[in-house]
Amino acid sequence: MTEVLLSPLVGTILDGLKSWSLKELELAGSLKTEVASLESTLTTIQAVLQDAEEKQWKSEAIKNWLGKLKQAAYDLEAVLEDFNTEAQSRSLHTDARSQVTTFFSLRNPLLFRLDMARKFKNVREKLDAIAGEKSKFHLREGVGEAEIERNEDRQTSSLVKESEVLGRADEKEKIVSMLLCNVNHHDDLSVYAICGMGGLGKTTIAQFVFNDENVAKVFDLRGWVCVSDDFDIKRLTKAIVESFGGNSCGIQELDTLQRCLAEKLVGKQFLLVLDDVWNEYHDKWDRLKQALQCGRKGSTVIVTTRLEKVALMMATTPFYRLGCLSDDDSWSLFKQRAFGMGMNGSNANLETIGRQIVQRCGGVPLAIKAIGSILRFRSQESEWLRVKDSEIWDLEDEGSRILAVLRLSYDHLPPHMRQCFSFCSIFPKDSVMTKDELMGLWMANGFIPSRGALDLHDMGCEIFSELTWRSFFQEIKEDVDGTVTCKMHDLIHDLATSIMGQECCVIEANEGSQIPKAARHLFVYNYSSSPLKNVMDFTTLQPLQSLILHGYDINVSNLSRYISKQKYLKVLILVLIVAILLLKVRNT
């Protein structure tokens, strides 16, 4: 499940190659040649990266190729860090007016240039060799927006088996009541939006409402269209005509199709469900909505979407944010799937384990049903315990299906936002994260790209807002002094962790802690005030880029010495709590 995300790193490196320390310093001889060759190689690689990143899920060979490229890119980044460090050190010896012209006149400039040229050449040759393999994969250059494959498994219909749905009756009644109350009070087309993260059951609620007897009596026509990623006006108009029982008769012209739809709707009060909408372009929605405004007063559209921006754009009333199931409803749904015909006395231990498994699902029906289905035909405690203790991506096909549903939201992010989101796995589950701290970490690691006059802080605010609107962050709160905090749902955290793999690592500082050697971003915590016996050794790790130590008495061997040698460390946060024993002394 681990993804090799390379495009943000390559973009940052290319910016570095073009930065002041390389562009304005009158590079000479072999150093200038090597830098130009590196720019050329990286530009060639960058052209096919998006296609490679999309195809890696179906090709282990492409994923391995990207992995080799990423390691070489990290090596190049380290060389650039050395170059910039030396450049800044040299600039301190000159005044601002003369630093460029005298840069190479200090501290043995010839040896410096030769050494840097050799390092650049070594990395460039490695990159050239790896880049030469790309022809085997037939990668396309200049792929535009991410192309999300239309998957038949994502197609939905209006049919629902209500007896198998638990815990959504109240939500259904609220939406039905609002629908029926407003149906005779609106002259214009009413649009209701149901919004929430993947797997919560937005489609199920829409199916409930669509099939409600009272709703069916009110509307002359009812139609259901699964929109998905492709918000093509012609395709959708044709699908809407057919969902209302019409016949598009192979019509290809949009104008003719929309006139056909208008004729179908004139004088009729209709209900249309547009399920799974991702389109964020107002003009596309306006063009489709125009054809829907021919219906009678009270005509209504229900939209389901994961994106708050889409809900705000399309809805004519405040959108309905769907929440997680309660603990009781979660358990009832799990029992229905896992125990089938019912529980008996011999299930007592399984019930205890099952309730712990349900807690891990965080009230998300998709996860509850999927994991319940895994356990339905398993009666051994050991099998249930294995599921309880497994990471979600290790749970056979059902675990993959859960993450695949959640991944759709991730797949719609641009590369730099994917990097910012997946990095959040550096925090332990259920952590309260502050907006300013997140943006600081993103900036320090170079995850935020520059965009014209927009400074990095403003760009960071924009990324935070986007991730919030797309349901990656939840429980957004702002205290009296303006500090904004957020959390990630456990399943969303699982998604981020599955993408980053061991590159982003959270470790509890107990005696059994093992730090993966592949870790580049490390969070070590100890929230127990009991003294730790073991001493953590970081010296075997590759150079870290982020190190966060948080909690009581985290004992790191020669910490100050280790940190002083970390040339490539971009983030260092130490929140160390010293346990103090207070003794009350009684005077005698």
C-alpha cells in the first residue's frame, strides 16, 4: 500500500538548482556543466512522474523504479544542502555588496568547486542510469490533472435493503422532513447536499430518502445518477434523461439532449439524486443546473459528496454533514455482520474482542461491515485477536477495500497536498494538532511550493483549508487566542501511515522499541512517568529530516552530540517532561 511520492521532492530540488546559491554565483567549469546536466535529467524525469505515480499501484516494477529514483533524489538533496551550507558560511565573510563577486575567492575555492563537481557528477550518473530505465514502462509525458479511473465498483443505484442498514434512521427522518417541509415553499430548484468522509454512508442515506414512501408520493419523477469523477455535461444530461424514464435515442449534440431533458421535466415535480460528486468547477454545475430548472415548483436535487467546497457550491440550503455512528449503533452493525444468526454464551470472549475491534473502526460503517464480514465464519479467539492487533492494510481483501475507498479522496489531491497530508502520520493517533505547527513542519521540510506573490504561510493556510474541506481533518476548533486545532480520524491516520510506510515513523520509547532504518521523519513519545530502563540509539539511522521527542524522560544516547552532527535535520522539537518527586517533610 506504501506510495512512492516523488514529484514534490523533484520540484523542490529543481527550485534549489535554480536558486541564488547556484544561479548567481558564476559557476565555472565542470561544476557549471554538472548542474546544467542535472537540471536536464530532472526535467526529463519530472515530465513522466505523474503518470508513473498513478501507475505504481498496478505495477510493482514502476513502484521499485520510483523508489530508486527517490533515494537518488534524497542523495542529490543532501549535496544541495552541503552546497547551500557552504555558500551561507562563505557569505558571512563578505558584505552584502560584494558577496556574489567574491564568493569563490575565500577558503580554497578551487578545492570546493572540484569537490562539489565530483559529488554532483556521482549523483547525476546515478540519476541518469535510473532515468534511462523509464523507456521500459511506456510512461506518458505532460499528464494534466490526475486521471482517476472509472471503476465499476464505484457505480451506485437507488436500491437499498433497509433491514441491513442500522443507525441512520434519525438522519433519514431529518432529511425527509426538511425535504417535505420545503417542497411547496420554494419557487426555484432546491439543492440539498449530504457531505462527509468516505465510508460514512452518504449514498445509503440518499437511498433511504429516495425510497421513502412519503417522498415517492410527492414527486412525479424520481431519478438517480452516479456522477463520480467525470462531470461531463453531455454524459450526465443523457444519464438524467434515462433515469427519468426517457430515451436519449443516441443523441450526440448537447443542445438537443438538454432540450429533450427540458421537455421531460416541464410541468413535473422531480427528485434527482446526484451521487458521489467531485466536480469543483462552478461553471460546469451552472450549465447542468440550467437544464434542470424547467421542472415545476418544489423540484429538488440531492447531492452526495466528500468535499465541503462542492456542497457549498451546489447546495441552496445549509448542507447536511454526516457524522460517525454511535458506539451502540456501531456494535449493532458489527454484530449483524460478525455473528450472523445471533450470539450465544460461547461468544462471550469474542464479544469482548469484538467491542475492541469496533472501537478501532471509529464509527465508520464501511469499516465495521468489512471487518465484521471477515470474522463472520471465524470462531477461534486467536483469529479475532489477530484481526484486532493487525494494521488495517494487513486485513486481507477487506482491509484493502476500506483503504481503497478512503484513497479516492487522496487521489484527488495535487502532489504537494498529498505530501502535506501523508506527513501528518508523524503524529500518534488521536493527537490534537495545531494549524500553525503543521504549517511550520510543512514549510521546514519544503513541502509547500512557492506560487507567485503568495507567501509560504498563506499557501500553508490554503493547504490546511483544502484538507479540512476534503474531510482529512476533523474536530476543527479555535480557542480565544485564535489558535486553531484539528484531529484526524483513526482510519484517515491509517491511510496516511499506509502511504508513508516507514519513512514517517511514530515510536513509543519503551524497551521493545525498534526504529526502522528507513525512517526520515521520527516522533518518539513516552507518556508514562515511570523511568525507562533502555537507552535509545539513533546512530544507526540514516540522516533524519524531522525529529520530535515528546513526553517523560526519553533517554537518547548522547542526544546533544547526535543532534550536532545532523547536517540535514530540518525539524527538531523537544517537549521533554521531567518527572519530579515532591516529598513532604514534616518538621519534628
